Amino acid sequence: MGEDLKRRIPATLELASFGIAFGVLVGIPLGVIGAIYRGRRIDTLMRLLTLAAQSVPPFWLGVVLIYVLYFQWRAVPAPIGRLSPLLIPPAGATGFYTIDALLAGDWKTTWAAMRQLMLPAFVLGLGIVSPLARITRSAMCQTLAEDYVTFGRALGLKSRQLVLGDAFRGALVPIVTTLGFIVGHVLAGAAVVETVFAWPGLGRYAVTAITTSDMAPVSTCILLIASGVAITNLLVDLSYALIDPRIRHAA
């Protein structure tokens, strides 16, 4: 079981990292745009898009995308795991095929690993776009109404500096808190995505163990996921002092 975990933990972490990165790069800008144009058509469109993204089940979306993009259009590679059997997995310390192949200068393997990763990371990250966008919009609406933002506008500061600098920094605490909760959601939800895309990670390992009534791997996977969530929440709590000077000075 130790060798299985050694191979599967990096696979899950790589998928979760790219999924969270996609959710952050899409969800936070949508929330900021919704707060800037609050009550306008673009805000309504943003909320509709995030609601639709949250309403789509990951397993259904994964099956539909595989059918359309692979079986119909041949635009993506076959959902057969992290890398094509025709390619040799890159050697490296990280266990992330994309990073290890990039560090080795193997561009062909890097691109192949990225293509295998894009679709499952998109499906996994789409589920966190909505909560991130909503909490970002709510936090930004509150900070944009603060006195220091109003004072900055009175001084004639540029809107970009006020929104992306002062207001966004003031809204970081609830955003980072939400990210801490999202990590647990991503690690738990990865089991569905890994099963659909035949991704050899912890989630698929646990599902296979459940179907074969092998409880030892299931207990180990649950313990690892719970430990990851606990460590993430600890890092989130420690980051508050770096984000908000008021918390740092109070401590």
C-alpha cells in the first residue's frame, strides 16, 4: 500500500493544484467585476454564470465533455490517466509530471501531461468558481463602501489602485478563509473526477478499495485527506497576520 500511495498522492495533488488555480483565476476576477458593477447587467450575468457552474454535477459534466471533445471532435486526448502509455513518465522529486518534465526540458512530455490534465482540472475547478466569486463579490462590496476607500476617491486616487490595491487587500481575509474550506471540498470531490477520467489518484484508489471491501486503503485515504485539510486551515490562520496589519499588531 505504501508504494501505491507514493504514486497516487502526487497525482491527486497535481490535479487539485491545477483545479484550484483554475478556480482562483476565474472566480476571484468574476467576484471583483461583480462588485465593481454591482446591480448592473454584467453583475447579473456573472451571478447567473456562477450559479450555472455550481449547479452542474461534476460526473455528468465530465462524461459530456469526454463524449463531445474526445469521441466527437478528437480535440482532447483519451481519458486514460496522467500520461499516454506511449510516453515514459518523467523522473523527478516532485511527482508532478508537468513540473518534472518541464525541469527536464522534455517539452513533448510536458505538453502531453498538460493535455491530459486540462479537462479533469477544468471539471474539478469549475465547482469552486461559484463560492469564490460570491464571497469575493460580497467582501469587495463591503470594502468598497469603507471610509478609507471613499477618502481615497476624494483624494483623486485612480480607480485601479483603489479596487485592486486597497479594497482587494481589505477583502482578502474572507477570500483566503473560503480557500481553506475549498481545499477540503476539492480533495473530497476529486474522487468523482478521478473515477470519470481514470486518474490514478487517492480518490480513485479509495473508490476501488470500497468496491473490493478493502478498508485499510479507505481509512488511510480519509486520514490523509483530513490531515491535508487540517494543515491547510492552520496555514490559513497563520496567513491572517500577513494579510491584515490589524491582526498582526493586535497579536
